[in-house]
Amino acid sequence: MTQQRARSKEAIQQRFDDILNRTRELFLEQDYTDISLASVAKELNISRPSLYNYFSSKEELFLALLKHEYLTCNGNLQKTFTQELPVEIFCQQLVHIFYQQPLFIKLLSLHTAALENKCGYEIMAQFKQDTLPFFKTQYHIIKQQFPNATEENCWVFLQRLTTLSQTFYQYANIPKDQIDIMAKLKTFGSAPLLSPEEYFSKILVDFTFNLK
């Protein structure tokens, strides 16, 4: 009986992982609005009722994906930032870590507050609790980088970074025809658009003005 129970737990975890992995693949290829629980179930060749045993809504499924990406990024932050760096290098590496996770920046571009609200209070609260280490790690590396900064200014920098990160995906995926039109019209002057990582790292450098 114990072995049966163990196999059952393993099977449940495997199915859970399969659902996340296939949804991850779909979302990297499609828009959020094009994906449904029905389409995920069809891709996995399982029934919708079976899928509902794991996720009661699409929003809950995407929050699970986002949680995984938060925790992966948290580990990368801890490995990368072990000492104080030149400010420009610090900001470049911080932005680079986000862009190393294409799924993460695409998920961040969604209106996550709407996802959380549709999942209900308990799931939302658990999501916030589970992803809290990501924000604590960011605060730690900001304080490590700027030891003389006040606690309040470190948190303000983190708030700005969090807001900014929600635009990482859109900037990196501006359609080429729009770029060509803006260049022709000189919407932003004659200078070409900077690469995403260069553009956002420069903004972060500006955000450090009250941390030094």
C-alpha cells in the first residue's frame, strides 16, 4: 500500500510538471488569450476534468508558472550578486538576469493583479507568500550594492525595478514595422532605439541617484 501511495504521488507530480511544461511551451509561442485549459488538455491528450484536478482556472495555472519563474530567478540572483560591483555593471547584470528568462518577462507583462484576483484570496495570498523570497533577495543585493543607502530608498529602488520589469517584454518585442515607422517619422529623434538590456540598464543607473 505504501509503495502504491508513493507511485501515486509520483504520478501526480509528473502530471503536474507535464501540465506546466506544455503550458510553458505554448505561452512562448502564443498569446495568453489564445491559450485555454481546453487547449492545454488537448495538447496533453487528457480530459478537461482531469486537468481541473490540478488547476481550477487558467489564471491559477499561469500563477503556478509565474511562481516557478520567480523562484528560478531568485536562485540566479543569489548566485550572481555576491559582492559590490561598479554601478553600471550591477545594473547591466540585474537586467540581464531577467532577460535570461524569456518566459518570466512575458509572464510579467501580463496584468498579474487580475490573475490573482480571479484566483481568489487564498490562492493569491499563498502566491504572495511563496514568491516573497524573490523580493527579499532583491532587497538584500540592493543593500549589499549600496551599503550607505537608507532602507526606504532601497525599497523605492526595488519598487521602481518591479514596475519597470513589467515592460521588459513589450520593449523587446516591438514589431519591426513600428520601429521602421517611428524611425522614419523621427518619433524619438534621430537616435536609433537602444537594445532592451542597454535601455533598461541605463534607466536603472538613473534610479540609483539617491542610493549612493
